[in-house]
Amino acid sequence: LLGHTRGHSLFSCEPIILRMCQDLPYNTTFMPNLLNHYDQQTAALAMEPFHPMVNLECSRDFRPFLCALYAPVCMEYGRVTLPCRRLCQRAHTECSKLMEMFGVSWPEDMECTRFPDCDEPYPRLVDLSLAGEPTEEAPVAVQRDYGFWCPRELKIDPELGYSFLRVRDCSPPCPNMYFRREELSFARYFIGVISILCLSATLFTFLTFLIDVTRFRYPERPIIFYAVCYMMVSLIFFIGFLLEDRVACNASSPSQYKASTVTQGSHNKACTMLFMVLYFFTMAGSVWWVILTITWFLAAVPKWGSEAIEKKALLFHASAWGIPGTLTIILLAMNKIEGDNISGVCFVGLYDVDALRYFVLAPLCLYVVVGVSLLLAGIISLNRVRIEIPLEKENQDKLVKFMIRIGVFSVLYLVPLLVVIGCYFYEQAYRGVWETTWIQERCREYHIPCPYQVTQMSRPDLILFLMKYLMALVVGIPSVFWVGSKKTCFEWASFFHGRRKKEVVNESRQVLQE
């Protein structure tokens, strides 16, 4: 129907190429038109249902009226044309029965009461409400910023509640809008390998605990639950590796001109489950680390014993599972789930910067501040005990060794977590630049307005995302260093020789009930 139409960001006259609007008293128009279509190709698609009425000539006023809306005459700057109300009423009255026969309804945007009360055969000129009256001759073309227009290929059914770049009923494209397919393939295998390593390490930690549940008591017990959380996180990433884009992306529909888009919201049950497990255990793992620093603080400063700390276990569990659970429910209610077309999982804040700030960055930063404060207070207190209170050499060595283990474990946890937080901060700071660059590169292909006065263009480096996924997974590996010792080797040897299997079963049941 149409020749090549380019995206643009100029308010300027352009030749009318709509077939229906040829041979009118004017031959130039401007876009966006009065119905907010951003180019003539889009306007032509919207006019298709009215073709039978025009071809059957239900009214001599119908075609001029349609063209006045879909391809308005381009006059001097500061003036637009509106069809007269009586022209609209005649077209509506004379064509309504024929429209009913073809199942075409009269759109709200074409209600006759919206137009000026006049009776002229062609649209009348109406001044635009501009700041100040123009005193000089208007320029031929005035630059405008149209903002982001959702391409036809990325439009989504309204009932799904999707949004992209603050435009409703729109979704980001799949595969990822920033990277090439070979880069995405490499990233997916990279994440898959790291998830297997983390899953193996955390599973080993948990199984070691089940072999001898009495060995890891408070203040060390939270390390086990921390390991369980990251075991689930790595399991979800491994599942995402196996699923590829089948859950994180909606399938394309060439017959409806729909491209593959990112899954959003809770309508996709598989995506919702992946999000719930991943987000819940990611937050729970961080809370358990904070609880670990609390138990160390209680043991180091007020000198609480293992039994005294264990009495607070119910409070610890309520906090560790309750806080992430509440955040997860809030996100489900707000419909903030988004598919990750790099890793294949579903998470939050991948395209919504506000959700990233308030539901990912804010909790993680809070956990780090609280945990580091308690950790430093505990280490300072233990060091004071070591210096001021004379101990036997054996106890002195044990205390020093314990402090070193705490320090090493904390560094192995904090460094990856701080890198992840740094990646998130960098990502949310440059997200707007990346998105503008993507629009600039694809606007002509999608036939949407190109960005106006782009001052900075940049694409993200794949290494940034690889680092984020790497550190998000390896943060669970430090747990294996805490259980790694000669005693662990001895316990595993005893277990495989069948010496403690019955005891392990009974003790494990007790712990799982706890």
C-alpha cells in the first residue's frame, strides 16, 4: 500500500502518499496527525476499515472528512486544520448504516462534537495555542521531541498491563535489545557454568550440615540457611539456562506483525514462579547474612552463649523469611515481574528503573550497611578481648583463627555483593542513554520518530552484565569455605562407610522440623 516511510523528528510538511487522500485540493500533510499517528504508514493501517464505505461512496463528504483527520493539510507553522462539525455529521448520518453492515463502529476520536461548529466543504484553519503570538515569519520546519512511540511489532494486548519506556501496552524486544545473538549465546553458557559451580558448592555445604547437624550451632547456623538460599538461586539460574527464552520471552506472531517480546507481569505462570523463587531467596540470602553478623555481634559484644542465641531462632527465621516474602508479595501485587532475555529467568528491575531502585538496590544497600556495622563492632570487640584478657595460647590461637575465618568469609561475601550493587548503580545511571541509543539505531527500521537532539550515545558492555551475573552467583560459594576442614572430610568418609547414616536421618528430620 505504501512506499518507504522514514521515522523523523521534524514538524514539517510532507507529500501525501495515502491512496485514499489523492486528488484533494491539498497535497501535503504533517505527522503526527490529529489522531496521533506518527507516520502515514500507521495512518493508512488505521484507515483500512473505512475503505469499503469510501469505495461504495456512501457520502461525498466521507472521504474529505477522513483525510482531514488522518492526513490534515499542512499550513504555515502555528496553525492546524480541523473538519467542520456539520461535515462530520453528514458523513456519519449517510454512512452509518453501511458501516453497521461491515461491522465498523464510529470511533470516539471521530465524534462530531469534538469539531468546530461550521459548515465548510473542507477543513477550516484553527490557530494553535502557542506561547506568545508569532511576530515573524514562521520557519519551514520546527524541530520537536515526540518522545518514544511503541513500534507496531512491540505492541501488546492492553489487558496484559505491559509497559516499556513509560509507554503502556508495549514491551521490549527479544532477543536482548543491546547485544548480538552470539554474545547472548556466550552469556547464557557462561551463566550456566557458574550456576552449576555455585549449586555444587552450596549443595555440598547443606549436605555436610545434614551429616552432622550438631556441629553447626549458633552463631554459625545462619551460614547453612544462607547456603540453602543461594543453592535455590543457582538452581533457578540453571533452570533459566535450560529454558533459554521460552519463559522470559513471548513468542512472535508474524501473521499479526508481532515480534518476540519480553514477558512482563504475572500472566505467565512459569515466569512468575521463577521470579518468586529467585527474588525471595536472593533477598533471604542477604537477610541471613545480616542475621549471621547479628549472631556474631551477640557472641562477641554481650558475650551471649550458643543456647542464649538459639532462643532467638524463631525471631531470626521470622525476619529471614518474612521480609523477603513481604517484598515478593508487594511486587506480585504491583505486577513488576520482567523476563530476563539474557539469563532466561524472570526478575525485577530489568527495564523498570524505579523497581530496581526500591526493590533491589535499596534492600541490598540496607543489608550491607547493617551487616558491616555489626561485623566491625564484633571484630573490634573480639580483638579487644584478645589483647586485654590473658588467655592460654591454645584459646588465643582459636580466637585468632575464628576472627580470621569471620574476616575471610565476610570479604568473600561482601566483595561480590558490592560488585553487584555497583553494577546495578551503573546500570540505572546509564539505562536512559542505552535506551536512547537503541531508539536512534532502530527508529527508521521501526518507522517511529527518532530521538531529538541526541547528545550522548552509548551501548552497554557485555562484560558488565557478565560480571553482575558472576558475582550474584559466586556470592554463595564462600559457604563451602566455612565447612571445609579435615573434620568435614572425616565426616563424609564416615558417612560413605555407613557408620552414621541412621543418626543422620534422625538428626536431619529434627532440623527440618525446626
